[in-house]
Amino acid sequence: MKWIVIDTVIQPSCGISFSVIWSK
């Protein structure tokens, strides 16, 4: 399995959240 980072969102509370999509 390989993962691709599609978007990076910076939140003041949680810090940095990574939105990733899993490709088979």
C-alpha cells in the first residue's frame, strides 16, 4: 500500500492535520 498526501491543513488546536488517500 502506498499513501498520497493530497492536502495539508494547519489547525491551531490539533496542530497539523494530514488528509491522505489510500491507494491499492
